[in-house]
Amino acid sequence: MSDRLHHLLRTQLATARLDALLERDAGFATFVRAVDRTYRQADRHCARLESSLDRTAAKLRNVELGRAHPASGARKILVVEQDPIVRGFVCYVLERAGHEVLDTGDPCEAVAFAALTTEHIGALVTNVNMRDLGGQQVYAAVAAHRPALRVVYIASCDVIVDAPLLRRPFTPAALRLAIGAALAA
């Protein structure tokens, strides 16, 4: 075999091995990037949860210092809704009905608040479909600390739940009726 042919075959073989190594390393690099991305997402989630805990602790300090203004004879209702317009509407209707309302747009904050506070919460009003935690998961987590808690779900479509469901759009009367039924149960 000529030297030139021998050199060409060795070069092609070396190139093939190099390509195989690069391909394997590219797969490993993709795996490393995916793991790194997962760690970054976990770090962001932990930071958000720590922020929620800080906000919850501040709310608890306000409640303990008497800065909360409960309506006389009112039941406390925790409202968890990420849409600020719907949350504002629900809070307005419930406050007008004589209830004290604690509200948040962050489901993680609601779970942390329920775990940390000793206040009695009569009912939870929550959206079924939210980012991070759905309404049913929020209820399960909060009810773990408060077994007597009642729930009213809000949804923009038909879903099967084992509690009263308000389908958006709903009227103030429908909300008051659902809360009254939940608290009476």
C-alpha cells in the first residue's frame, strides 16, 4: 500500500473517531445544559417561595399587631386567584357581604400563609387553573393544616370538582350563594 493511501486512510479513520467523540461530547453537553437549566429553574422557584414566605411573615406581623380590620362577626375567607381583576371582584363582593378577606395571587404564598398562621380561615376561594399550583392542589395543601376548611372553586370552563364551582363569568349573587352554602356545610 502506498504511503499516500496509508496516510489518507489514517486521516479518515482519525476524522471518524474525532466525529464520534464530538458527537458523544455534544450529547453530554446537551445533557449538562439540561441539568443546568433544571437547577436554574429550581433556584428561581426556591427564590420565589422564599419571597412568598417573607411576604406572608409580613402579613402575619400586621395581623398580630392588630392592623387587620375584620368586619364584626365575619368569617375569614382566603382568596387565591392569579387574575387581579377577578381577585379584586371576588374580594369586593365578599367584603360587601361582611366577610374579612385575605387575598393573594400566588398559590405558594397562600399555602405558606395557611401553614404559618394560627388564624381561623372559614373558606378558600380559588381558581382551578393556575400556574405553579392548581386550585385543587392549593386546597389539598391548605386543608392539610385546616381540616375544617371549606372551598369554592372558580373556573372558566367546565371541570369536575368535589366542591361548589363558580363558572366565569359569575354574578355577585352567585358568589355570595356559593360562599354561604360552603360555610353552612
